[in-house]
Amino acid sequence: MNEDTRGEVVINNESDIIVVRKKVREAATLLNFSLTDVTRIVTAASELARNVFLYAGSGVMKWQTLKSSNTVGIMLSFKDSGPGITDLELVMNDGYSTSRGLGLGLPGSRRLMDDMEITSQVGKGTTIVVKKWRRCY
Ligand SMILES: Nc1ncnc2c1ncn2[C@@H]1O[C@H](COP(=O)(O)OP(=O)(O)O)[C@@H](O)[C@H]1O
Ligand SMILES: [Mg+2]
């Protein structure tokens, strides 16, 4: 994993969500995440990429592998210059949606990943960073 340990996918169209899924699946598989964890990571990436497309119109997903002495991980960031999120606590509630969606994308992604950080400024945009770790001995 020396080469190709980071990359990005520009999200402009709905079909770019498929590209995000593919890149994230490849990266997580190379890191030897279990099939279950790969599915969790891809599902979260898919939801967050869809939100970028749906609420901001466009943005970018960056992925990067993480390594420390006895863990490897994957970090995904989703950055857009859309409308931003007014109430960060509210959007983390199961079922909250401004688009008649299921309102599970954000809270679900947080549960599927080990860590999630949201930074958002109304009128400027949103950045969401998620991480997943795998212990290796
Ligand atoms: N990137 C984003 N920019 C602006 N608003 C967002 C973004 N992502 C999520 N939101 C807001 O958070 C709400 C909850 O998102 P989510 O949990 O994915 O549910 P859903 O997409 O089904 O509505 C959305 O309805 C939207 O109002
Ligand atoms: Mg959503």
C-alpha cells in the first residue's frame, strides 16, 4: 500500500456516486478490512456522496489510508460548497430529512464508521470526515 494510498473523486453527477463506491471499495479491500466492514464503509461513503450530490449539487470525496503501529485505517472526506447545515444536532437524528428521504444517511454513517466529524458553515458549505480502523498485530 505504498502507492495509491490516497485519491479523490469529483462528484458532479449521480453516476459519480458509483465511482465513489468503487474507489472506496478498492481502498478498503486493499487494507484487508473484512467483507462486512468493507460493506459498512462503502455504505457510509455512498450516503455521504449522495448527500453532496443532493444538497450541494457537487463536491469532492477524498480518501486516504491511515497507518499507525498496530492499526490501519481509512479516512474519507466529503467537501462541498453547498448551503451548509444550520443545526448539526438536528440532522443527526434518525428520520430527520429536508428532502423526504429516510433521514438515516448521516446518523447511519456515524454508526457504520468509527468516527465522524462535521464542519459546516451556512451559505459556505459542509465537510464531513469519517474514519474506520482495523487492528493488525
Ligand atoms: N452536504 C450537505 N449539505 C447540506 N445539507 C445536508 C448535507 N448532508 C445532509 N444535509 C441535511 O441533513 C439532512 C439529513 O441527511 P441524511 O441523514 O442523509 O437524510 P436524507 O438525505 O435522507 O434527508 C438532509 O435532509 C439535509 O437537510
Ligand atoms: Mg442522505
